[in-house]
Amino acid sequence: MVRGARLVALLRPYTSLFAATVAATVVSSVLDGFTFVLLIPFLRSLFGEAALPAQGGSHVEAVLDRIAGPFLHAGAAETALRNVVIVLLVALVLKNVTAFASSYWSTVIQESVVRDLRVRLFRHLQTLPLGYFQRTKAGQTVSRLINDTDQVKTAVTAALASLLQNAVVIVVYVVILFGLSARLTLLALAFAPVLLFIVRPMISRLRRRSRELVAERGELTSHVSEMVASVKLIRAYVAEAFELERFKRLAERYRKRVLRAQRFSSLTSPVTEVFGGVMIVMILWVGTRLALGDPAALRPEMLITFLAVALRLMSPVKSVSNYPAVMAGAAASAERVFEVLDLPADEGDRPGETTAVFRERFEYRHVSFAYGEEAEVLRDVSLAVRRGQVVAIVGPSGAGKTTLVDLLPRFYEPTSGEILLDDVPITRYTRRSLRALMGIVSQETVLLNDTVFANVAYGRSDFTLAQVRAAARAANADDFIARLPQGYDTVLGERGTRLSGGQRQRIAIARAVLRDPPILILDEATSQLDTESERLVQDAIDRLMQHRTVLVIAHRLATVQHADLIVVLEDGCLVQRGTHPELLAADGLYRRLYNLQFRT
């Protein structure tokens, strides 16, 4: 369970505003009670009696006499009645003004807290290792960021503020009730432990059901996200009916979770109301006997006011009794949010890390790597790359090629061994400065649902249109961009669906050209393109590679024959290295791969 102190800590930046909200609530509650107390002089004036007795009245009447005595002791009954009405209207206006202030400030705090929590969670997500995103469904992450944070605000502000507001109202009304009749008030309070005994088991079950519900909501969100991303696959395999059935099952399961949770959530309100009704009947019965048996013990106007206040007390008591039910759902969502926030950050700069500069070479020295508890993907790999060199990495699928290049920008850390930049371990450099040295163009081009300009200039706001166009021309992309409906202002759609594969790759190359990095990583950049697209992309890549240090992964060996060095990986081990002629002359894996591709 999430500790309450951790939720309340989210309110710390808004302490002053929260204090003002509570103060406005107190004033509003006191004025609300005051309007009910004014029933006493109003009823007396209405029936031609003195608004307040000169002596021998209740404690409530004594306080009222001090506050509004000059108005209420006005001689004539009509004048006293008029003055009571004026005081009542003034109190009513002030009460509603303070109630509005309390409600509005509470909303300001709510939305500010949920914004802060979302930003905090989003920032933390950016520091988590890539492994988290690979093993966690995207929909679950989205659900935590959007739905669960929205529920947390209910715990820290809406429910908490409501609890304080209603608690203040209850205290004010209970004080008034004691002032009217201590005997009847003690009778009413005697029922409170019984109500707690009845409601507590329901709250316990509700907490358990709420945790199940928020997890199921995440699954539903995850399924929808997956379906939207895979819509082309679904249609290609005529799987609409299949996906619909899957969604129906998830939606039905979610419905059942909601009903189970709502069963206990909805039960607390009627139980409280029935219980309150019984209490009011008891007060009415005992109070009537007191008023009829001994008028001095409880006068009729005092009984009527007592009943009015007791009835008004029902609403805040019911709200307070519902508070655990509201908190159960909010706490379940809070658990999911803090579960992510408690994950150790992998990204981010650490004390002692400096800015990376690339001068002569980088080197993999006895590097091994494994994803979690799985078998090693790389084993004792050593490789030195000089500045300006083009190094090709080849091998069968699953040999560890992509993993090898992913270690250089510190997407992952080696399990053993180290990577050095100019003989300095890259762990001594900040990730930000290290990655600024690199341009990465991969097989799976990531484009955003934004303009062409924004995609090419991604991550920076200081590039001009002229710079972006120059980069696009170098990437053979300017011509097709000019033919788009709004040119560089054309929105590309989610994942760049308005473009072909070759066009998407050229946008990615333009993105790398614009940053002019000294180190370039090309991961199967042309593997899934048609002949014409591959020619245009390869031409752009050749220009991009000039005067840079390049690591290039390729299945098509024809594209890497002119590399300065070719290294061959097999089952995570570096088994061969050399130039194309040297490797072809040797009887090894490279020659076998080459013969398989060029046998015809």
C-alpha cells in the first residue's frame, strides 16, 4: 500500500493555497451553521416573542446574542423579524462567497498536483533503461501516465480536501448541537462506532477490487494501443473478427471488475443514509418527549433547529463515510504510479562525468553483454576503430550486431569489459555529450506525427529552414518533400505513414546530416527498400559517410565491400576481421555468407 504521507507530500508546493482553502472552508462552515442557528430568533420573532431571551437561554443563544444582539433586540416584533432576515441574507452571501473560493482553490490544487505528477512520471520514464520498455506493454505505460495520475489527484486533493471540508462542517455542527442540547447530541454520537463497524468490512473488500480494476484498465488500454499500431497487419490477415472477439473478452472482463468494485463502493452511501435516518428518528422521538414533557428542557424552536442542523449534518457524514471508498480506487492507482517512480533510473548524468570529445579512436575491450538473466548475446568482443574509418559488421541474424553498436551510445552497459573513447572509459562521459557525437540511422525509422521540418530538426529548435533544406538535399529528400501538399509544413501522420519506406529513410538521413556528427551508426539502413529507393538512399548514405567514422551493419555484403574493415560476428563472438579481399580469400563464415548471396 502507498503510505498516506507520500501522497500528502505532493501537496507541499501548494501549502499556502491549501491553507487558504481550509480557512475558506472553516469560514463557510461556520457561516453555514450560523444561518441554521438564526432559525431560533426567526421562529421566535415570527410568533411574536423576543428574538433572544434576556437570560437563561442556551449557549448557542448566548453566542448569537454577542454576535448579532443589537440587531435582534430591536423592540417591535416586525423590526426584529426584518433584522433577522437581513442578518440571514448577509450570512448566506458570505457563506457562498467563501464556499466558491474554497471549491475553486481546491480545483487549482487538484489540477496542479496531477500536472506535477505527470511531468515527474514522464521525466522518470525517460531515465529508465530500454529493457523496461521492451518488457512493459505500451498501453500499461500510457494508462499509468494518463489514467492513474488522474485518479491519484482524487486521493491527494479531491478526497482529502473533501474530507477536511466535511470534517470542519461536522465539527461546527456538532458544537452547535451540543450548544442546543447536550443530551440529544450524545445520543446521536453513540451511534457512530456502530456505523464504523458496519462499513469497515466493505472498505477492505473495495480496496482489493480497486487494485484489480486499475490493472485491468491498463490491459484494456494496452490492447487498444496495440490494435491501432497493428491495423495494417489486422486487415492484411482479415483478422478484424478475431481482434473484435479479443476486445470483447477484455471489455467484458473489465466490466465485471467495475461491477465488483462498484458493488461495495455504492453500498456505503445507502448504508450510511439508512443509518442516519434511524438516528434522526431516534432524535425526533427523544426530543419530542423532552419538549412536550418539560418545555424548559428543550423549547420547540430549539428542537426544530436541532433537527434542521442534524439533517444538514447527514450530507457531510455520508461524504466522510464514502471517503475510504474513494481512497481505495485512488490508492490502487497511486500504487501503480509509484511503482514506476521507484524503479531505479538508468539514464541521467552522474557526479564526476565530463563532456565527451572524439579525437582519434574508440575501442571495445573484452566486452560481453547479456539482457538480464538471459544467455550472453556478446562474448569477449575486442574491436578498435580509428577516426575516419568505415567498419562493417556482418553476420547471421541473432549474432549480436545491433547489440554491439547499441553499447557505444550507452543504450545498455556491458556486463563485463569496457568501451573506451580515446583511451578513456565512456562511463566517465555524460550520456548526453556522448550521444551528441553520434548520428544513428536504423532499419526501423521513427517519425513523429508532425511536420517534415519538425521531424528533420527533431530535438532542436535552433535550426533554420535553409539548414533543414540543405540537409534534405544532401539526403536526396528535397525533391519529394517539395511535392508534398504543404512542403516542409506537411504533417506526416503517425509513424510517417504518408511516406514510403525509402522516403522515411531519407528523412532519417537528413536528420543525421543536419547534426553533422563525427561518428555515424548505420543499422540495416537499406535492407527493406526496393532497387530505386535503395539507390537513392545509398547515394545519400555515401555522402553522409564522407569524413566520418562509421559503424555499418548490413546483410547485403555488396554494400560493405569497400569498408576499411569488416568484422564478422557469430553467436556473439567476433570470429573474423579484415578487408573484403582478405576475408574472401580465407575459408570462413564471411566467404560462406558471400557465396550464399552471390551464388547465382
